[in-house]
Amino acid sequence: MDCLFCRIVGKKAPAKIICEDEKCVAFEDIAPQAPVHFLVVPRKHIATTLELGDEDESLVGHLFRVANRIAGDKQVAGRGFRMVMNTNPEAGQSVYHIHLHVLGGRRMHWPPG
Ligand code: AMP
């Protein structure tokens, strides 16, 4: 199996890494859709949110808490930011290793496109 985000997590592909810990790696999105756009990615390969198991519940919470911390560091927490996980093609998922998008630094639109 060849997974881009497994390669980034394993340092076999380049990325602008923001921070990492034993459970996840956060890095800048290569095609940012907002002034702040980074991804928080679990080290564990999980293809889509539909594959999350009971054992992954704390991992998902951890991704959100890491995202909150980085959003604070990047000065967008108080202004507001958006966190998104796309699941499957109609939502626009293009990399099949779950990742939390964190977007900020501009006004977000609702409903999303
Ligand atoms: P999604 O479409 O929800 O699966 O999101 C995948 C995201 O990964 C997109 O926002 C891409 O711009 C981003 N992406 C793809 N390749 C890379 C890469 N090599 N480094 C950083 N971000 C990437």
C-alpha cells in the first residue's frame, strides 16, 4: 500500500511539519485554501472516518486538541477557524488517510461549497 500521508508521517516524503507527537503529525497544506491551512494527521493509517473503531476515539479527540493549540499559536483561535474532515469522493476526499483540515485567517462561508 502506498499512502502519501504515511510517507509524510514516516519522513519519506517532504512536508512543512509544524509539530508532531507520538500520535500525530501536523503540517502545512501544500495548496492552502486560506491564509492558515494545515492538516493534523494520525500516525496510524485509517483510510476514512468510516474505518474509525472504538479504539480510535481518544485519537480523534487528540487531533482536535492539537489543532486547537496550533490555531492558538497561529493567532486564529479567537477570530475563528474551521476544522473539516472530508469522507469519500462526494465530500472531496483525495487522500485516503484521515486528516483534520484546519482553516483560518479569513471569513469562512456557510454553507460550504
Ligand atoms: P482531502 O481532499 O480532504 O483528502 O485533503 C487532502 C489535502 O492534502 C488537500 O488539501 C491537499 O492540498 C493536501 N495535500 C496533498 N498532498 C500534499 C502534500 N504533499 N503535502 C501537504 N499537503 C498535501
